[in-house]
Amino acid sequence: MERSGKQTHFSGRILSILQRMSLTVLSTRAVVIMTESGLWLAGCPHEFPEVVAHPPNLIEQRKQLEFQYLFQTNSAGLRDNEITLQKEAGERRIFVAGDSFTEGTGVEADERFSNLLEQFFSETGSQVRVINGGLSGAGPLEYGNLFVKKGLSYQPDALLVCFYPNDVSNTPKQLFRTPFVKNPPRPRSRFRRLLHRFWPRINTQIEILQDARRRQANTVTTDFISTVSSEARHGELVKH
């Protein structure tokens, strides 16, 4: 009788644990479904938006040991002024594609060669607009992709492509498989593909947050002298 009572008590505990686990699984599933539905109602995308240019309408001060400058983009994500798609009468346009040398990393916008080229044309009486389509850390397929999907809408009369030896190695591998394709498939692990299959909007929001964090980490600049001075002072205090 005593043994039977212990078995019954043990079975009851197992049943209770299973019930709690089932309740937890059902509750979690309900929350996930409600979250996915809420994201759908809010109009959140079910697929990661293709990143072609810089974030639009971005304004930030970038500072390092070698330079300090204002980085600002227009509504198309180009480091340029706001440009109308429709050209003025007699206006000619040149779209400049390239990497950080074109974008003008480390210098103010009016110090870049594209702006100086536009100024030269203006001084000679020519109505030529030079549009800067530089992408720091990009390769030929990336700034070619930007030209096809952004640059052509400005009705350019000419394309100036600026290469640097490391540009080819900077091109993501997936772009070699899908060059200039609209919304190319995003590479994902098996787990992320499974997650995206059942809850695409939740997975997409996670990817957007992760991408924003990576972008911020890659663009965060620091005051090198202040940082080194602070570390040196801290080292002296620890030493003494």
C-alpha cells in the first residue's frame, strides 16, 4: 500500500509538471501569434528591407583622431543635398559612384571632389549637377546596385565610376549571385529560415534591430586623444 501510494504521488507530480509545461508552451505560442498579428496590423514588413544606400535623412557628427565632419543624407540615402527627380531645362547631371573616397569620409561635403567638380562646371558657365552616390566600404556591385535602384531615377546624363583596389573584395558574396535584383534573398541559417517561415514579421524585426546595432557599431566614432588621455590617467592611478 505504501509503495502504491508513493507511485501515485510520483505520477501525480509528473502529471502536474507536464500540465505546467503544456500551459507554458500554449501561453508562449499564444503570445507569439498575438505579436505576429500585431506586427501585421501595424504594417511591419514580413521581409528584411533591402539596404541599397545610407539611412535616409541621417544627420550625425563623426569624429576621430584624423578628422571631424558632419555626415548628412537626403531622403534617398545619398550623402548629398535634396535633389528633385525632374531636371531643370538645360541641366546636365553626372552620377558619381564609388566607395569612401567618393563618399568623402573625413571631409565636409563641400570639400569632396564631386562638389569641386560641380563648382568647376558652374564657374565655366555650364549647368551641370554632380550627384554623389558614394558608399563607404562598398564594392562595384554595391554601388552599381545603388546606381540602378537610386541613381537612374535622377535621370543622369553620365555615370562616373571610381574604383579602388580593395573594392572587389568588399563586395558581399550574395551580391555576386543576385546582382541588381530587386529585394534579393537574404542569407539565413537553417534556424532563422525556419523561424522566418512561421513568424516572418517577428524574425524580420529581430534582423532589423541586429542590423541597426551592427551599423551603429561600424559608424561610432570616438575622440581618440581624450580616450587615450583618460586611459593613461586611469593607469597612473592604478599604478600608484
